[in-house]
Amino acid sequence: MIYLVTELCKGGDLRKLWQQKKFFTEDETRDIICSLADAVVYLHKRGNVILQIDLIYANYTLEHVADFGLSVKTRGAGIENIMTHACGTLIYMAPEMMSGRGYTQWCDVWSIGVIMYMLLCGEPPFFSKTKGNLLKKIMNSEVKFTQPIWASVSDAAKNLLSCLLKVDPAYRMSANQLLENPWITGDTNVPVVPPNVLEMMRQYLEQEESFSAAERIIPSIDTTLKYPSITHRG
């Protein structure tokens, strides 16, 4: 019998904190995203690049990134290192993972963008009760900030989200660039997020529970859907 001794993460995961807090300010969100981006930069800088792939709020403890069960190791971002097998938690998955044309470490950056969006407004950038519609939204939609909650979020935060959630990974910000962004470094003024974000979070969490595990964690993607053109970085 094998026993594993692991470090105790007393703070729990981000989902637990999400349910306990009344709301996240931009400053609090910045701290979380900065820590997460720092971890992803470390993974991507290794000699053999590690793609976390299933980067979701339940897999981020308040101290560490956890659950590397779906992670893969490559030797870089070149075309020879493109992954093709789609897997992960659907609402966090990058468009290129569903295209059948392959993906690299920029899929993790998309997931960071999804988490940041959720922390600031209480729900994911793309959501549908049916898997097919959700796939189409992720593949063919640009991130929008039309809900009233976004009027209280700084332009700097929204501009950053637009860079993280680019459908084409060739135009998506890298994890290194994220750490250097003015919103992350604190070079911009940010407003306080109103507490009604909590209710939006609760509504989304209730909707999310209606998904079966099979709908949220998918082993493969229907490649008959219409996908936008994806440009891979060399």
C-alpha cells in the first residue's frame, strides 16, 4: 500500500471562498489572478512546458494550483508541440481546444480569463444550459460587458479580460504579459465592486449544479460545429 503525504492548504479552494464571501473587489480579484498567473508562468517556463488544462476555480486553492490529472507536458509552443485531444471542464475550455486543430499553453491563459471574469461579475463569460449551445458561444462569441455590474468595473480590468479571452490564441495575451499588465501591477485606479455580485454568483452556481458531470467534463468534442479560423503561434 502506498501513502501520500501532501501539504495542508488551510484556506480551502477558490470555490469555497467564493461561496463564503459577499463579493470580490478588484483588488481582491487582482491578488488571486496575480497568484494564479504566477503559477502558470512557472509551469510554462519549465524545460518541458506543462499545460494545466483543467484550470478551474475548484482546482485553485488559496495557496496552490491543484489537480493535474488532465495535465500534459510538451517541449514548447511550436507547431510540433500542439495538443489535439480535447478535455477539461467545458465552461473554462479555450475555443482552440474544441476546434480539432490543436492547442498549446495559451489554453491556460483563456482559463485564467474565465476565472477573472467570474470573480468580477459572478458568472462565466459564456453559459448555456445545453452543451451544444455553450460550445457555439465559446467558439463564436467575443466577450461582452453589457450587464449592469460591469459599469462598476474599471476599463483597465475589462481591457485585460478582452486580451485574455481572445478567440484566436495568436492574439491572446501570454501569462508573462498578464503579470506585466498595468491592472495587475496596480498602476491603475480601480473602483469597489458592489455587493450584488454575490447574488449573481449564487444564481450561476445553482445553474451549474444542473449540469451532469458528463456535460461539464468532456472527453471529446463534436467537430461538426462551425468554428472560427485559428492561427497558431510558431
